Amino acid sequence: MAPVLSRSLTPAAVASIPYSPLFASKSNTQNRLSLRSAFLHQNGLKNNNLSCSGLKWKGDKRGNCLIVKCEASAVAEKEAPESSGETYEYQAEVSRLMNLIVHSLYSHKEIFLRELVSNASDALDKLRFLSVTDPSLLGDAGELEIRIKPDPEKGTITISDTGIGMTREELIDCLGTIAQSGTSKFLSALKENKDLGSDNSLIGQFGVGFYSAFLVAEKVSVSTKSPKSDKQYIWEASADSSSYVIKEETDPEKQLRRGTEITLYLKDDDKYEFTEPSRVQGLVKNYSQFVSFPIYTWQEKSRTVEVEEEEPKEGEETPSEGEKKKKTKTEKYWDWELANETKPIWMRNPKEVEKDQYNEFYKKTFNEFLDPLSYTHFTTEGEVEFRSVIYIPGMAPMNNEDVVNPKTKNIRLYVKRVFISDDFDGELFPRYLSFVKGVVDSNDLPLNVSREILQESRIVRIMRKRLVRKTFDMIQELADSENKEDYRKFWENFGKFVKLGCIEDTGNHKRITPLLRFFSSKSEDELISLDEYIDNMDEKQNAIYYIATDSLKSAKSAPFLEKLVQKDIEVLYLVEPIDEVAIQNLQTYKEKKFVDVSKEDLELGDTDEVKERENKQEYILLCDWMKQQLGDKVAKVQISNRLSSSPCVLVSGKFGWSANMERLMKAQTLGDTSTLEFMRGRRIMEVNPDHPIIKDLNAACKNASDSSEAKRAVDLLYETALIASGFTPDNPAELGGKIYEMMAVALGGKWGRVEESEDSATDSSEPTGETEVVEPSEVRTETDPWST
């Protein structure tokens, strides 16, 4: 502790210890030594000085105190230098590391072809770049291309390129060193030599893609020839080995003019799949379709040829040369076929691409047969750089499960034109925009080593935000176009998606709300936007009124609209299950509140306060009497300001479910019925004071409040209002019985019905006697068919 203490003290630190005769007494020598052993070095205090542990101590007696000084000035000078430790490098068990790379980095075996084709593309890119300053590197080795040839008989697949190739040293450096990326070293060299510039089209980053070959191969052979060397070398390694072999190629028939040829000796389990030509071509089209160099695959083809007929049999005449007939037959042959015909349209200038080219690219890429409704092609620069082409499909998904499935295959992600993934869970697009299809290509996306997973990062969030914004701009442009039919098709197919965005994306409400379309009381045949609704509003109207029902027909006939229609106030019809929840999440639009006309406290303005006060005084006893008869079925009974022709209506409270929402929640397959009573809004019965039935009940309340007929009329009125307001009666059979009873009273004897007792009396008054037998007539007419 002394050296540490010395650093914190001043050069002449002083400690003062109270002096006591105990210290000076000869009889207390042991105590004095104990004190010395506690504070001073055991060597003692010589000449009032002590030096230990690099410290210099001094003792002095002043009055009643013993002064101990610690001289720390010499500590720094005498402090010994720290001993330098030995440096070790990490060691790795190569076989174990290779096993991790092969079996833990990649989730699909087919990735090996993408990685090897990407390596071949990088080799071609390097040669193309270096040949700018040194054209002799190209030589006469042919075009820059990639060829893939599966061999089912030998169980091999060969990927060859005419790229830069590798020397012996480069083989050791690139393939013999795990996680050593030759592409990364090449890019670093380019950055150091600023005169050469830089090339962003190179794909490799991690230096482990080559080893993905061992996903399917038990042995890999690499034959390579670099234009920088006169010799061709072979690199060979097995999947279960921790070593490799490099040797010189001596067979003149296997000599390459330039480039690399990788041969994979496939495992028994993978021979059938990856030696199938159609399977190989499908993988190339999926992962490497937009690589900038041509990729040829070895395919079986057929052609029609003309052949002469067979020789005639014995006894038949031999036709002359002119009379010989020829016939056609189909023969099969093998040849190279270009696998990446489609060009990356997003890499081109949008001004140079025609609409037909965008549509053709869309159909080929996403296997669609209809043209897209709209598309946008853009490039984003700055913090994040990427290119993208996104489309709105011509029709909605056929499978209902894909309607709001965030894990669709609609967005294809590319990095430097190499396909990475189309399996996203909302990273690039929110769930309500999952119908959008397109491609996104970036040079600097944060990928994991296997290039299969898009890591969550700030860059991804920025990309998502810009993609969503561009999508909304494209939809808004479609809505503002003169061709209204296009947006009508869009809304029919994807309107539910947009409404879902009102619920899930509060941050984009300003972009979503102008896109909404609804039917209304003034536009029952054509959808209108909220902007059109506000333009048609009266200046004094301060709310957007809506009603949610199960169909357009029920919305038109709902009793809640009577007074609003009479006052020429437009009401939106929400007839889809998602509509009401979407509108409730919006709350306002352009400072206008959304108001449900089926809920209490509806304010319509221009009310006659004098008449309203008179009606309340006139019908206050009726309201109390009806509430007493109905009990807990309703929260209260009050005079209505929304009815003109109906006698009464049931409205919901401000809080809780409306009648439409209550119906939807009851229909949920996995709904919790225990919450229905809790969430169900209170029901308020509103009566129309101008209706004859209400006036009759008001008279009955005052003159015959105990009348059973009046009470039955109140019950039936409530049950009828329940159905008319969109609610479901608790006991439909009981309601049916009440209606039958009322019908019997109303129709009894109205059309002179004969009672059963009268019929029986008539029957009894008829005389009884023997049955009279009437003999058939003997007179037959001439036309009688039975006469003979």
C-alpha cells in the first residue's frame, strides 16, 4: 500500500501521532516496538531516518507529538519499470473451425452456388479493372463469362470463369487462410492507390464464402491459371480434412488459358439434386440473375430434324431418289444456355426505361400475368445509398392468409446485384404494406456472414422509412391521377391494407387519411374521400359524421340518420369490419372530429331550445315510467333529437362498444365472452315525441300506468328498437311470441273470419239419412270413348 499512498501524498507528507509517556517509558518497550512495527519498518529508525519500499521516512519529537515524515519525492525516480509480458496469438482448431463455417453459417445448402458464382464474378471484375491499365492481362482467353456444368454420371458440378485466376502464392493466401478475403484486400489496395480509384461492384467481404462448397461436396478441386504466371496450379481439399494440397497441372488437355475452374465432388445425399440441370438453372436465376457477366448452364435441348424413311422390306419396290420421302423427328442434344437474360433494371437511369420494360421486368421477376397498377423507380443517396423499383400489383393475393402477412416474398433484397433474401418479417415494410412488390439493391447493408439475415440497425430503419414514404407518394399519385378507374381498382384490392395502417402506424396518419374512401348518404354508388366530404360540408358543421353497420343497405335504412338526412348533413357509411376501428384510431382530420351518430349526446346544431324544453317537461313522466318498466335493460330513457319517423331508437354510451362492434366481437372465433358484458356500452333509449305510438304511451302513462297492455307495448317497443338499432335480441323466440300475440290482437276478425264453433254448429244442423245411390246413365253419346 505504501507506493500507492506515496502517489497521493505531497512530497513532504506529514503524519502526526499524539505523544505519550508510554512511548518513552523503558518499562513499555514492547509497546513501543509494537507501535514501531505497525507504522515503521522493522529495520528500525536509524538516525531518525528510514528507507523502505522506495519510501523515505523521518521521525521527530515535537512537544507532545511524535512526527513521522514520508518523503515521496524519490518514489518516482526509484519506481521499477513494469515487466513486459509475452504476446501470444490465438490458436484455432482448423477442423473444428471448418465444421462451424460449413454447418453453422448457412441455413440452406443451395447457398453454395450463389457464393461460388459471386466469387467468379469478383474474379472477372478484378480482371476487367486491372486490364484498364494493363491490357495484356486479357490476352486471347476469350470473353469474360461464367459457365456451370453439372455431371450426373460423375456426381460433380463444375463452376468455371475466365477471370483473373490465382498464382501459387495467392492460392495459399486466399484459399489456405480462412476468413481471408481476397476481394477485401484488393479493395484496400485500390483505396491506398487513389490514382486507380475504387470499384464498388465487387461482392466479397468475409472470406468464408468459398468454404460453403463443403455444404454439398466431400471434395473440392480448384484449377486456376493467372495471366501473371506461366504455370497452372491445382488446389484440393476434403471436407473432413484440416489440410490441403497444391500441385502443378501437368496434363496438357486440362490446361486453362486463363481463369479458375472449381469442381465439386458432391456428397451422396446431394448428387441427385445439384446435378439436375433444371435445378442448377433455377438457382442461378434466383440468386445470380442480375450478375453483370453472362452465366451459361449446361442444358438438355431438343430440335427437329429431317430424316429419310427406312429402307423398304424384301419384296417391296425401291423408290427412286426423287420419290424418297422424308420425315421429321425430334432429337435431343446438350448445349450451353444463357441463364441470366434479365438485366437489373434498377441500375439504369429511370429516364431511359420505358413503361413496357418496367412491366415486363415485373412479370418476369414476380411471375405475374397482369400489369402493375403503378410503379416507382428511385435512388437514395446520403446516409444510406440504395436503388429500388417498387410496384403496386394489379390484383390482391388470392390466398386470404397473405392479406396481412408480414413474411411475404414480395420484396427481393440484393447486395451488389446478388440476391440475398426475400424472407422478411417487417424489417423493410410494415405489415399493412406487405402487398407492395419490388427489389431493393444496396452496396453497404449490414448483413451477417452468411448474407442471409438483415441485421437490425439504424441503416435498416432509415431504409424502411424511405421505402414507406416512396410507397405513399406512389399511391397518392395514383389517387390524384385523372384516370379514376386505376385508383378504384387499387381500393377494391388493397383498401383493407390502407385501413389497417390507420390502426398500426400512427406516425403516418397524415399520409394514410387522404387515401381513404367510403360510401356516404349523398354518394351511395361512388366512393368519396374525406377531402371531398369536407368540401361538401356546411360552414357551420364542425364534425365528420359516420355510422358503422354490416351492409350498405342497413346503413341507408338506419333510424339514426333520419334527422341528419332531413338537415342535409352527409354521413359516411362504414360497412367493412375494419372501418370502425380505423376511424376511431384517426379521431380527427383537418381539425374535424369523427362522430358516431349511433352514440349518445349527438349535437346537430340549430336546435329549438324552447321546444326541446317543452318536450322534456311533457314527457318526463313517460321517460321515468318506461325506465321503470325496462329496468336494467337500459341506462335511461330520454327525448331524442335524431328521429323524425321512427318512434324510438337505442343508442350506445360514449364509452364502450357500439352495436356494430358488439356484433363483431360476438362473432370472433377465439373471442372472450366474459369481457362482453364489461366492454358493452350502456344502452340509452331515445323516444320521438312526435310519433303517435309515443303519444299514446304518454297518455297511458298518465291515465292507466298499471295497464298490462301498455306494459307489453313498452317491452315490444324496446325489443323492436333493439333490432332496428343493430343489436341482437337476447331471446329471439320470446320476441317472436310477443309479435305473434300483437298480430293476433290486431288481425282478430278483421276479414270476417269464421270461428270453429260456428263451423261445428253448421255441420250439426245438416239432416242425416241414408246415402242416395245414383245409377249411371244408360244414354251414351256418340263420342263416348268407352262405347263399343
